[in-house]
Amino acid sequence: MAAMTLIVAIAALWLTRSVDPIRSDTASYLYFEPTRTVGYPAYLELVRLLTGRVALAAPIQTLVLGAALFLLGWSFHNFARRPSWSIAFQALLLSSPLMWKTSASLLTETLATACVALWCAQLLRMFRTSSAKGVAVLVAIAAIATMIRPSMIALFPATALFAVIRVQGRERWRALAATVAGMGLAWVATPLAVRLVYPTARATSPFARGILQHSLFCAPASVADDPEAQFVERAAAPARQYVQSAPLGIRPVLKRYYSAQLRFGLIIPALGREHRFSAGWQTDPIISRIAWQRLGANPLCYAASVIAADYRVATNQITLTPGEARRTRDYIETHPPVPLPTAAPLPYEQRIADRAAAEIHAAPNADQPNRELSVPDKSPALLVWTSRILYSAAAALGLVSLLVLFRTSPRATARDETWKCVAVLGAAFHGIVGITAIAELGLSRYGIPLWPLVCVMPGIVAAALASRTAGRPVIIPAEPALQL
């Protein structure tokens, strides 16, 4: 298993050696904009201090990911106690091309995936020997993950669920207290860091921008008597009409394109110049006001958009097959996209983009708004459909296990304990997906941190069924078992 992991990690480093690590979000992490949580900027700064070359953060995070996946595989091996199952599980963990390709970019997904893998590894250990100290490790991993990527805060409720169903007596209350304390610390870490770095500024959040992108494609029943809100509606209306005229299967791609164009290519820089701001994050209070106005004007449309995004992320519909990409390109060729006006980047955004390119020794990245709409073939159809089946299976197992968790029985069995383990994993899976969907339409990289959960849930169910056939349960019921 170690050899498999090392070979795949080295191959990933070799195959991605020419990939430009800079993406549209990279500069905001490199120089810690107040809209970002502190975890990933702190990691980049640590690499910069220790090596003098922040570009090394990409290969380092690839190796960190490999180490985390190995530890998860090792925990699964100790959990299932079948070498053949362990080898198959490790092969599945390592088999995501998108995960390794994204690890070459300076984005949060890779470290978030590593944290989820470590959390799953610790959880599997804890279902054999539960303790408050073990829960504290889960809490620590969840705190680091949350500071890297905010949607990982869902790991805290999942940890609390584990403490309730598996930890007994006084230790349960200590575990729950540690979970609450860890979530509180993770929540306040970013505002404190922003206060240290920007004494006169306050932490903001891209959450309002996420609310706005959903609402841009919802026709409001009325527009507030607000020049800025009216400007946003005038900008969004032509794009929304074009998207709604497209077939249902093509709309998600068009929404993602126009969302970036409207928010970062027009609305934020235009509002920033109107108020003489130098940075886009300074417009967040204005964006928040407009976003909530639009949500209130058509809440059902917003809710429908969130539910659709939740389904697409949970089932990995966010990655297109070559056939779907081809049909989208054909539609775009016969129905040219509606052109939108653009605004030049604000001074601070342009300055940090140029600074990032100079520091990484790379040309400014083309992954910016205002580019032409293109839909390349990213993955073979077999890989896409296989991943969709796995994600859908994990989503279904998570929901079913949460329902089974509330079934009462006089005494827990090994099968009950297996479903409890899946339920905790399912709570983490659907929590992360739900939080992501509230503010995001869904990019293919948003599903990457879910990959360890996607592998573990069907893996432990299969291992439990095989062990049950052999008369050797993989999980020993806790005594006394708590039934919800």
C-alpha cells in the first residue's frame, strides 16, 4: 500500500510538473485577503518562510495528500483485516485523476482532501477503541480543515454525532465539550488573524457573493429602489434570459460561465470603482445587501437553485462526459452567448495578480473572468460515469444510514454498529455538500474533498458484509450501546 501510494504521488508530480499553479483564486490566498479563511494562507506563508519559494507549496501539498491517503488506507486495513480488500481500497483511493491534477494548483482542495482523509482514518480507529482523547484528535483535524475550507465545518456536527452514539459516560460530555470548543476556535481564528494582518479592516466572507450568484439567475418579483441593485439586475437580465432559453442539461455550464463574468468581470469591479475602492473584497457589504434583497424577492427560485446544486455536487454531475461537453459546444455554436460589458480589474486585484505571477515565476493566468466560453473534454466517459456511480452510492448510503440510525432495537449488533459508522460519514458528506451548495453553483473541483468519504462508505459496507459472511464482525458493539 505504501509503494502504491508513493508511485502514484511521484507520477502525479511528474505529470503535473508543467502545470501553472496559479488560478484565479490563488493570489487572494497568497496575500491573505480578508475574504479568505486563515488556514491555506498560513500554509503558503509557512512554505515561503521555510523554503523561500512559495511555488513549492504545490508539490509539498501533493506529498501531504499522498501521506494522508496512505494513513486512511492503513486505518481501513486495520478496520477490515483483509489484505486483498485493503489493496483494492487503496487503489480506489488513489484513482482520481482530477484530485492529483488539482494538487498541482495553489488552491484549498488538496489540503482539504488530506484533512478529510485523516478525519476518516481517525474515525475508523475510533470505531474500534472509542475515547474522549480520540475525539479530541477528530476535533483538531476538523478545526484545521475548517480553517482551510469553510465548508469543512460540517465535520464538527459529524464528530458530535460520533460522540453521542459511540462514547459512553462522562467521556461523552467531555468529547462534546471539546467539539464545541474546537468549532468555536476554528470560527474565531480567521477574524483574529485578519485583525493582526489588517488592523483597520475586518474579516469578510465570499458567502454573499455565493448568494448573489444563485440569485442572478432568479428573476426578482420586484427590484429594490436602489441604483446599485438596479444596476445588478440590468446586468443579469440578458444572461439569465439566454440561460433559461437553453436546454436543461446545458444550463449549469452556462450559469457557471455567466456567474464568473457577471460577478468578477463586471459587478464587483464596477461597484468598486463607483465607491473608489481598490479591492474587490471592500464591496462585500454592498454585495451582501443586494444579494439578500434578491433572495427575499424570489426565495423559492433560490431554494430550487440550492437543491439542484446539492444534487449535482452529491452525484458528481459537476463533471461533464465528453458527450455532454460536445452537446454543449454544439449548442453554443448555434446559439452564440449573449455578450456582456466588462470592467477592468480593481487596482489591488491587478497588483496581487501581477505579484503572484512574478513570485511564482509564471505568466499571469488565463483562468480569469472575461474569457470566451469554452467547454473542453476533461475526462473519459468511463471515468466520469464510474465517479458518478460512486458519488451517488455514497450519497444514498449516507442518507439511508442516517435513517437507520434512528431505528430502535433492544441491543446493538455488529451490523448496527456498521450503519452507525456509515451514518457519521454520511453526516459529514451531506453536511459538506449542503454548505457548498448554499453558496456555489458547483465546479468540478468542489467534489474533490468528498473523495475520501466516497471511497470509505461503500468500502466499509462491503467489508462488513464480507466479514459477516465469514462470521467475523469488523466493528465490536459498544457497551452499553446507545440507541437513538
